[in-house]
Amino acid sequence: MKTNTVMKPIYLVLLIVFTGITFSGCKKDKPGDTTTRDAVLYWTGDVAVDGCGFIIEIAGTEFKPYDESVIDDSFKQQDQTEVVVEYRNNNEHKVFVCGLQQQHFGIIHVVSIHKK
């Protein structure tokens, strides 16, 4: 009977160790980390004429760049362009007025962007 009481703590320790090893392999992007992803860059027109500027779609989610001036004006020649974007996501959100509608977007800080 004493072997059962000794074995239970050993199983508990093994369970804790294996659980720790399993979840230590998962890494999520931390706010402030730089990430590089394939994306689609949309030019929706100047905000001054009811457009919404640049919108970047990454894995089905649309974002607004924090500073659109880092994106070259040559991207305004097409409505949409497949790109590779390096960015920081600080989990910021903002409401933009695009035309007559308010739209909620996540904000990303573009480090670099180029055609795919």
C-alpha cells in the first residue's frame, strides 16, 4: 500500500513537467515584437475625398497603418497589391471615419513593405 502513495506524487510531478514542456513550445507575438507576413495592401483613396487611405489585410484581418507616410506613393496606383509587410502590433485600435461610415481597425506600425 505504501507504493501507491509514493507513486501518486511521481505521476503528478511528471504531469507538471510534461505540461510545462508542451506549452513552452507555443510562442505568440508579444506587443512590440516585429513580425513579417504576406498581406494585401488596399488603396481606398484619400481621406480628404471620402476614402480611407491604406488598409492592410493580414490573414483575413484588416488593419490601418499607424503612419501611412512610410508606404510609398507608388502603391496608390493600384487598388490592391500583394505585399510582404514587416510590422509591430501593439494591440492598438481606433475608429476611423471613411466616407460617411465609422470603421473600427487595429493599428499596426509598418517597419517595411514591398511587393510580393
